[in-house]
Amino acid sequence: MSSMSVTVHEAFPVVSARGETGVLGDAFKPAWRNFVGFIAGVISLTGIIPSAVLGVLAWLAWRRWWPRPPRSDAPTQKA
């Protein structure tokens, strides 16, 4: 048997430094920061993803056309 304790809190209202509740400017600032951070993340991914794809394609091309040494465990043919 075990016990569990749950505490529920109601969200605090947005209150400005002047004491006014629900000031649009106070809610807009963090929303703008989150939006700018999201766009910065998207921009960085658009640089990382194509680089990764090109890297994989280059590796596959290298594997396909780079001469490989003969396998040592290949069966030898006797004439």
C-alpha cells in the first residue's frame, strides 16, 4: 500500500508592475520573446537539416565509388 499527495494550484493572473490585471503589453513581451526564439530555432534547423542530408549523400557516394581492398576471407579459385 502506498499513499499519494496531490496539490492543485490555480494559475496566477497576469498583473503589471502598476497593479493592473490583464495588461496586454505585459502578456505581449514574453509571447514576442517566445516567437523570436521559435523563428531562430527554425532558421538554425534549416541550416542543419540540409547539411546533414548532404553529408549522408556524400558518405553514400564515397561508399559506392571509393575502391575497396579485396576481402581477405573471399574464397580463392583454383585452376
